[in-house]
Amino acid sequence: MPITLTVPEGLLSQQAQALAFAGLTDALLDAADLTGNAFMTANIIGTINVLPREHMLAGGKPVAAAFIELRLPEIALASAEAKQAFFEKATDVLERAAEGRLKREHIWSNIVYAPEGAWGIAGRSYNNAELVGAIQGAVAVS
């Protein structure tokens, strides 16, 4: 379940980037009520994009900002409550990581859903039922 974090140069140190990404991973697991699930934990992957400061824009002008994008199967974070929980926790994570260099209102998040059957892990295509089965199987083994 990829997470993409995009920030401008100088906003987060490399250590803060790593801590922020770990915090985003925990926020996703927590919002999905899957903390400790080995299958989900192993399959939360992602990238950190660090752009030149002048390439981070809001209202058409450069701004210190952070963008968080999730790509998930349609079944993940399906409820409004789960989405809200993730957005709140993710915003808190980035605000703390930036240590006062980032305004809360300059942290944006979104979720992009993969269509049914369009989720691949280790060369295998999963439909929603198979993905749920793999997640539940990890709970049974844990």
C-alpha cells in the first residue's frame, strides 16, 4: 500500500524524513485497525520525494508544504471515520517532524483507490476478497 510523501528541500532532515515515514506507516495501520498485522505491515511501502523549494506551490506561489498520497485497494480505509483518523494522524506526524517549520494548513493528504483486481504484490494480482483473506490470514498466524 504505497505512501508518497512530498516535501521541499530543507524542510525535514533525512532522520526526520525517516521518522515521518515510519509515523505515516503507523498512522495507516492504526486507522485501518491493522496494527501488528504482518501482511499489511510488510506491504506498506513508499517514496519520499524531496523537491526544490520553488517547486512546492500553493495558490500558485512557493510555500513550505507537505503532500501525502496513499494508493490503496478500494476496500482499505473505506469508512469516513477511518479516512479522518488517517488524515489527522498523518498531519500530526508531519507537523511534529517539521519542528515548527510547517504550518498545519500547508499539509495536504489524499487517497487514490486501485480498482477491483488491480492490486499486485510479488507478481500476484489480488482482488478485494483475496486481499482481505491474506490480511486475515496474517492475523490468524500472528
